[in-house]
Amino acid sequence: RWIKFEEKVEDGGERWSAPHVPALPLHSFFQLRTCLQKGTMLLDTDAPSFKEIIDAVLSGQPEDTELPPELRERLAALLLRQPRHQPTKSPLRLLAELSLSPCRGRGGTRPWPKRWSEPRAQLSETPLKEQLRNRFKRKVPPGAEAAHIAVGEVDFLEKPFAAFVRLRRAVALGSLAEVDLPSRFLFILLGPRAKARACHEVGRAMATLLTDELFQRVAQQAEHREDLIAGMEAFLDELTVLPPRKWDPSARIPPPSCLPSLHRRTTVHPPDQQTHSNGDMAAAVDRAGLGHACSREELQRTGRLFGGLLRDIQRKAPWYGSDFSDALHPQCLSAVLYIYLATVTNAITFGGMLGDATSNMQGVLESFLGTAFAGSIFCLFSGQPLTILSSTGPVLVFERLLFSFSQDNSLDYLEFRLWIGLWVAFFGVVLVATEASHLVRYFTRFTEEGFCALISLIFIYDSLEKMLSLADTFPINWQYRLDNVTSYSCVCNLSSPGHQVRGWRGPEVSVCDPSSLPALSPQPPTAPASLSRTQCLGQGGHLLGTSCQYVPDVTLVSFLLFGGTLLSCTVLKRFRSSRYFPTGVRKLVSDFAIILAILTSCAIDAALGLETPKLLVPSELKPTNPARGWIVFPFGANPWWVCLVSAVPAILVTILIFMDQQITAVILNRREYKLQKGAGFHLDLLCVSLLMVVTSVTGLPWYVSATVISLAHMESLRKDSTSSAPGEHPMFLGIREQRLTGLAVFILMGISVFMAPVLKHIPMPVLYGVFLHMGMAALNTIQLTDRVRLLLMPAKHQPDLAYLRHVPLRRVHLFTVIQLLCLALLWVVKSTVAAIIFPVMV
């Protein structure tokens, strides 16, 4: 049988082989051409049943090859017999049949599996129940039709009998097919004895032709016999011949991971165009591979005030209802949980750094509330709701500089920040009105890859830095020796030296004589006055002894959880393409890969019982700094001229917000993601600008698109084809575009304050592992990563990439090295006070 690739029934007759590319002798195509030239051919036949088709075939023979009446009757009786099919059974059914079958060791006979019907039975005009329940139909794409090929040898024919039939409309032919599908094409080839092998190969050649998309078009539109033969000749023009004894004909060629498109097969390039003009061809490949927005309708200028914004609203308004209904899928649930945990971790990280930079004028609670409010509003009204808003590094640097400047000049930080935010919002609206977002069309691959690579590397670096800092908080006890366990002790000193102290891990002793310190006893202290470490330090005491600095090896366990989470996320995410378990199970595991990895790591941590650092979220709705309120007033604390001077730093922040937002928007709206609902560059910028007003008035952090988390959000919503032919890889269909997942994430962010008792059981090393996975996944989405691998790869082992066929390798390496040098420069700038100009340098 064929769908896209060939499958054979193995010699045992109980299973289908693995799908493979058919390998056919060239002579079989020449014999097939002879059959089409001399055999019976019926085009656009009206026949509702298989019996009428056979009658039309036998009565429509050419006069020179017409069979006698008695042979026609025998031939019709043979063709109308019920064919024997090999059913596709589920593993559970096979196990059930195996358990119910008698023992094969007794009686010396082997019970053969029961077929659908007896081979001598008459063909049924209605589908059998086995056809309707056949699991193989799930592999058939919607709208597919069946083609039937009957070949074999008979003893009553002296010369071959061939016929090709095309029905005017596809009809169901009863129990003829393995599954209940309408049929349009039939090919019959019966020959005399000793011709079985040749007939079989001709039938395989015909099946291979009918599975070819281009020949299908020819066969459906052919009006004469010559049209079919011309289509076959075109197929032979693309044929590749393997020389004999240079390969094993019995070897089965596995299906390729990627097939050429019909457009590439139908487009013929002149030879000189293929070998020369590397620059033009490389540019074409570059545009096709990346999907730049050079000619996007969203970025065309209208020449009117707010013209681009009105176009965005008109484009997105018809999709608003489906933005919620399209989210009713289990995949969206996994995306919500995954992005929620990533956003919580990011909010805690930036909230803590903001608190350190601003003396808690903005802290973790403000970060939670600001993320929840700004993200929810953005998801409801933005042009690209798949974008996730977050605080970014350049904004954090600006907040630190602004706070230091306010302290040095005796200015109120929040009021000064309020006026800057209002000016930024005003400048943002001006940019929207003048359609400044059309400048995005000039962003190149160089810019996008540099920005995405830097943000991804920041995620990777931060996650590793957080893990390495655990060695300072929970130091590893390098000096511990098992043989010296009797000399280890720790006591709490509540008074001056020479007085009695209370032992933390032992009875009361005097510190005057160090030799009198007792050994570290595994028994719990029996003295009622013994104090714990926390109680001792709380009462103003200090710890003395050789084991006071000992802590369980939390660092090692944290790194194991960190690495285990990263490995689990990677392996489970790739489980979709695994060979194990049915397709539905693989897809479910892949969709919930991150959640399964987090739950597994949390269970391991709970089983070990060590005090690893946990996720801590605020539990009270009050400002982090008691000296501030929830509303910032524009006047009263600073001189009147501050509101005018604030326009100067606001220009820098506007450039920062514009570049950060729009570069991320370009990356998310690439053509390769196959987005169907369009982008909204102007509408997104307007939403971010208006949110600046609210967050500035309430003293909450400023927000802009987060590249890595947004890419992770889109990757978690990938849609693949549900039905794929055996051997065919699932086809990427696009992204599940909707607003509900992002909205649910930010609503959960808002109620996280009330979920603190549950979230405190999640270890931070697990979330750092998820962060590292997100950074690595985002890094693998850009071409720069592939070209860096090429630098380390010998030419003979390099993959067959499209741009390597048209661009000299030295130019590819030169382009990559320049990108890496610019990336290193950006990293240096990011690590200094000049990080605020980072988006401008990009």
C-alpha cells in the first residue's frame, strides 16, 4: 500500500513493513508505458459500483485485443472476488489475540490469524465493519481518495490484459479498499504464468506514479491517452537512476525528513542562474528563510495621522471573537502553566533587583502587580497578544541611574519618574500618529539575530549565575572528614567568655577549656534550655565550634535539580518525534513537557527533604517601602521645572522602549511562524505607551516585550498536522493565535499573592533550569547558531543547508565572525553603566 511512501506486508503476513521510498527497476516504467499505450483506457466513466466498472472495462476493449466471452466471464468473476487485506491492529488488540490464542507448542500447528473475509467470497457492495473500524484511517489526510491497483497472473490468459480507469466522480466501492474511502482511479494488469514478477513491478510503478502530486494533476485533467503518457514522461525526466552493484536493492530507503515543495519542482532555473549570481540567489534564500517584513502590509505607510493604527484595528477586529474560541484546546493549558512559572520567576528576579536599586521603592510586590495589570491589558487590546510583557535589563539600568541622580540632587524619585513616564507616553503616541513603526521594515537579519542572541545569552548567564551563587549561601563543607566526627561541635555563647554557654547540639559546657567540648552527638539535646541556631542568633548570641558552619549539601542537590530539570525539559519536548508510544501520547507528553519536568523535580525535592531555596512570593498587599503609597502625585515634592526637564531623559527612554518593543515584534511576526491573523505594530506601541501612564502614576515598573519568554510562549503553541502518512513527519501548520493564554497567565500573576502556600514548595533551582531551557531554545531558533556550528565542523560533515549551495563558505564564516564580534561588543556594553544605550547600538 502507498500513501506517500511504500509499505509491504512482511513474509510472516502479520504486519506491515516500515514506510520506505520505493526502489523500482527502470524497465517497469517502460512496460507501464506500453500498457497505457495498448491497454484499455476509460476516462470520466460514470459507474456507481465496482461490478459496473468491470463490465465497462471488459466491454470497452480494443477490437484487436478483445477477449472471448468465456474468458471475459472468468476474468469478471476473478476481479469481483473479495481481496484479502492486512488489517492494522492496535497493540492492545494484538495482546488480546495473543492471550486468547491456544498454545503454539501443542499439536505442532500454528493458528493463522483470522482474515476479514474468505478469499473466495464475493465482493461486498457496502463497507465491512472492519473497514469502518480500521485504525489506519487516522493516518489518511482529510479529503483523500483511494486508487486501486490489481495485478497478478492467471492460467487462462495467453497475453497480458491491462486497463486504466478514471471515474467522473469518486465513489465508494464497497469492501474493495482497506479503509472506507471514495475511489477515482483503477489500474488492472493480469498476465499469463511466469509473468508474475513483471506484473508486480509494473503495478508498483503505477502506484508510485499515482502517489506523485504532479502526476495526480495530470491524471485528473487528462482528456486523451497521450496526456497520461506525457505526464509519465515528465515524471521520468525527474527520475534518478542508481547504477547496479553500487547499492543493495533489498535495502529500504527511509523517508527523508524534508521533502521538496511542488513549487520548487515546477520552477525550472537556467543552468547559468544556478551556478552564478551567488549574491542574488543568497538574498532570495535569505528572504525566504527568514521572512523579513520588507513588503508586509502592516508596515506600509498611509500618509495620514494614525493611519497605521486604524489599519491595525481594522485588521484585528474581525479576529477578536476567535482570539478566545481558538484557545479551547488542551495545549493552551500547558502553555499557561509553563509561561506562568517563567513569568513568576522573572518577576521575582527583576523585582528583587529593582528593590536593591531603588531602596524598595519598587520591589517584588510592585513587580507582581505591575506585570499582572500591564500584561492583562496588553493581551486584551494589543495587536499581537502572544507577546509577553516584562521588565528588561536596559529599563533596570535606567531605574538605577535615575534613583542615584534623584538621591544626589535631593529630588523625589517617584515624582521625577512620573513625569518621565508621562513624556514617554506622549512621545510614544506621537510615534504612533506619524507611523514611525514603518522603520521596522529596515531591520535586517543581522539586527534581529544579534538582539535575539544577546537576550538569550542573558537568560543563560543569569540562570547559571544564580546557581553558582548558591555556593556562597549554602557553602560546601570541604573540610568535613568522617574520621574526625567525634571532634566536631557547636555551642551558643550568650555571655562573655569564661561563663556558661548553652549548647546548640549538646549539653551545657564551659568554653574556658576547649578540650572539654563534647563530641557532636547524634542524640537530640536533653537540656530544656538548649537553643536552636535561630533562637541563639535572635537573642544576641553567637556560635562557637568547628561544626557551626556545616550545612547539608544543598548546593549539590540544587545543581542536580537544576540539571535534571533542564535535561527533562529537553528530552520530553523532543518526545513528539520519538518512536515510542502512539502519536496522541507523544504529542500530549511534548505539550506538557515543561510542567511534567517541574512536577518531577518538585517531587524529588520533597522526597529528599533538604532545605533547598524555594520560590517566595509576597503574601500581603502593601507597598514594599512603607514610606510610599499606591498613587504618585505629580506636584509637591520637586520644583516645578522638573516636569519640563524630564523630557530630556524621556527621549532616551522612548528610543529604548521603541527599539526593544519593535525588534521583539519583528522576531515574533516572522513569516516562518505562519501567523494568519496579522500583526499590529502600531497598536502594540500604543498599548505600551498608554500603560506607561498608569504604571508611572502608581509607581509600578515599566514594561516592554520580553523576547525570550514571548518566543517560548509561541513555541508552546505550535500546531502540527494531526494526520500524517506513514513515514511522513508532521507538518508545521502555524501558531495557535489567541488571547486567552496570555490573559490567564497574568491573571494568575495577580492572584499569586494568595497562592504563596502552594508556590513555596517549588525550588528555585528548578525554575532556573526552566530559564536555561528557554534561553537555549530561543538561541536555537536563529540561523546564527547553525553558522557558529559550521565554524567548528569540517566541510565534509557540514549539513546541506540552502545558503551553503549559493554562498561561498568563506563569506558565510566572515559574516558569522562579524556578528560574533558585534555580539561581544553588545555584551560589554550591557555589562557597564552604558547598558542604557544598548537598544540604540543594536
